[in-house]
Amino acid sequence: MAKTKEQIIQDIESGATTLGIEYGSTRIKAVLDDADNNPIAIGTFDWENTFDGTYWTYAEEELISGIQAAYASLKADVAEKYGVTLTKVGAMGISAMMHGYLPLDAAGNLLVSFRTWRNTTTTRAASELSELFKFHIPERWSVSHIYQAVLDGEAHVPSIDFFTTLAGYAHWKLTGEKVLSVGDASGMFPIDSTTKDYDASMLAAFDELVASKGVSWKVEDLLPKVLVAGEVAGHLTAEGAALLDPAGDLEPGCPLCPPEGDAGTGMIATNSVAQRTGNVSAGTSVFSMVVLEHALKDSTSPEIDLVTTPVGDPVAMVHCNNCTSDINDWVDLLADYSRVMGQPVDKGDIYVKLFNEALTGDKDAGGLVSLPFISGETVMGVQTGYPLFVRRQNAKFTIANFMRMNIMAAFGALAAGNEALRAQDVKIDKLYGHGGIFKTPKVAQSLLAAALDAPVTVMATAGEGGAWGQAVAASYMLNKADGETLADFLNDRVFAGMEGTTLAPDADDVAGYKAFLSSFKQANEAEKAAEKSFA
């Protein structure tokens, strides 16, 4: 039963709320939950990564000003809806895009600009480490970045005192604690799921490797401490409270849950932390996560990353760097066309109408093919992205087919990567979708079901995303009973009775997607040729 406004105000004023803040790729989002894990206020700040000529990055000042703006937006939403000033929360948590590289010196200064997951500059390092560990190390992982810096002889390497992810960096700013959730840590360095910590044999091998190249530090001394969901990861300091809320209304002292990556918060937000469950998170990037019931036959498969749930269980992840950015660019173009024609249209309406139109298109998109690679796409063997739209001479070039193509293409690399997962006999009982692309009912959901040939469920909270998931993680830390697992907490306290819509793959849609994927792969060969010609 929904709470009354008076009950919500009581939760706010008593500090019974939980707060989740997530650094997404295009938006920093803050979500405040009531004592029953229902979102009651939201704040946002839009931002964009930039390419500085070498690296994809975000401006250092926005790492702080962005989270301040998102919190201020949340605080204003609370004031507008409930007529009270937000001064305290029961618990909070920070999450962010996984992977990447943020090295700091002993004084806490960033030594280089934030190198995001989107960079494909660590090919040699990732390859050498994968061979050394006999374990697939992706290019975007933090260990690839630090080893590439060693290989390149970057001047900052001897000064590194600590390196972390974006979530770990923001958490450290708020609490002074150099810690990380096991889920986010699994995108820095391989995790041993039996110990819920970094793999000891791989740590030793890495230390020996960099020592041979003149490096004096040991990587285990630089990595954040690993924690699991439910543990207290520190408390909001007075400095942290002032940083988050420069107006000075926020009280310090509340506990924070372990800082998590967007993959982990996606698992929580979709109730997919149990074995044989999975989720697909779709935004600027797209990835699928499947919680494993057995070890993979081959841990070196380049399409599959082995990470963990927020409690340390092994997960097979297929991560693709590109998803919705190209769709957004086309919508911007069509909105601009409407403006030029003197008939400006609300951009939100464009998305809804064009997404629905996509369902009327030909099952294979009528012979239209797109590669939406704004940046490199490792799963497809593309180092530098060049968005590509091609069509056959007899293609049916309609707006319905064009939009269907764009949505199908957003899942193209993911579908190709998941072929390797199915080859390892991985079973999925439940697959959940979340992210903005699913806001228009049934459209992207049905095409994802076709792409992965599996039923896809979208929950009522799918649009809330990882910020809500991290607020739930904070609630688990604050409210769990003795011995209560995260899976039980989610099933019994968060998702019990929550509405969701499940779509099974339609046979004709699956056949159409297979034909599209074949053309997608052929076009990818042209993409590789274009990459060479533009180099």
C-alpha cells in the first residue's frame, strides 16, 4: 500500500530514508527511498564524456560538482513535494560506471584525468595480462590501465599511492575510506569468489611482472579494500557532508554501504543476484550479466568477462561499449529537422512515437543495417569506432524499418557476444532489462528478447536504474536481519508483489533478428576496413 504524504514526511524527518547516487555515463542520478524502499524523490545532473585526443574522460571538477548538482536537484525535489528540507538520511551509497582508472598520489591528488571504461588504449596490456593469468582481462579493467601506464613509462607511475574506480573515488571523498564493493572491485582486478577478495596468485604474478620493469610498489598495496554487500563501508564525514551539500543542511554520520559499480546496482535493481538469473543494462553502453551455477569451461574467452555479484558470487558479463548513443544522435537530427520545418516536436514524443513505429517494420529491418560504434567495440574487434549506416540496393527504407534497425543494432554486439556464452552451456531462468531504452513499453524489450532468444522481464522500477539499486543496497546494510541474504532481502522485502511485464521471444522476431545479425557481422568487416583507411 502506498504511503501517505504525511508518512513520507515522517520518514524524511526521522532519517529513515536511504539515498543512492550513481554516476551514469550521461547522467548523475540521486534517488531517495522511504523506509519501505520506494523511491520518493529524484535528482539529476546531465554530463557528457569528452575525447581529449588520447582518452575518453570527464572533467575532474565535474566529478565533484556533478554529484553536488544531483544532490541539490534531489533536495529541491524533496522540498517541492513534501515542503521539508532534507537534513539527514539513514544510510547512503555511491555507485558509478565500472572499470577505468583513477590513480592518486599520497596527498590525494589525481595524477591523470579519469580514464573511463570507453577507452581502448590498453590492448597490449590486456593481452599480456590475459596470457599471464590464463584468464580474460578486458581492456577497460583498471589493472589493464595501470599496467599499460607501466609499459608506456608514464611519469606518474612511481607516484601512485592508491588507484580506484569512480565509485571508489567519490566514496573516499565522502568517508575517507579506500574501499570498494566486491562487484566493482571485480572490474579492477580478478576476484577469487571463494575468498571474496583479489586473487592471491594473480596478485603475486602481477607484482613479479611489474618488478621486472623497475616498479617498486606492489599492486595489493594500491588497490581498495574489498567489502561485500551488507557491510558498513564507512560513515559520512563532516567534510563529506559539506562536499555533497555545500548549503550545509546535511548532517554527517550516516553509514555508507560499499561503493558499487553499475553492473552490481543493475543486478540489485532487477532482483537478479541468484544463480541462473541475469539482467541487461542498456544505456550509453550495454551489458548482460548472468549469475553462474558452475565455472565456465573456458575463462579465456575474449567475449566474456568474469566478475561478481555484490556478495561475491561469479558472474559472466558480456560488455559492449556502444548502445543508445547513435539512437540519440538520430533523434537529435530528426528533432532539428522538425525545427527547421517550423514544426518543433518534443523530443520525448519523438522517442515514443518512433519506438512504437519500429514494431510495424519488417522483422529484419528491411535490409537496413547500422553499426552504432561511437567508440571502439572490443567484442566486435573494432579498436576505434566509426558509426556506420548501410543499406542494400533493394532495402525497404522506411521510418519504421530505420527505427527498428537502430534498436536492433543497439543490441547487435551484445547478441554476438552472448553467442559465446551459450556455447559454454550457461543456463538462464530469468532475464531482466533495465535502462531508459525500455521506458517505451514492449518495444526494446521485445527486440532484446529476439536478440538473445530468451524471455525478458521489465519491472516497474526499470527506469529508476542503478541509483535506486544502490539505495536498496544501503537499505540492506541498514535493515537486514541476522543471516538474511541479499537475495532473500530483495525477494521478501523489495520485490514482493512488484509488478513486471515478461515477453517471450517471438519466433518471427527471432528469425528476423538472426538475419539482421548476419548482416550486422558482415557490415562489421566493412567497419574494420574503414578503421584502417581512417587511421
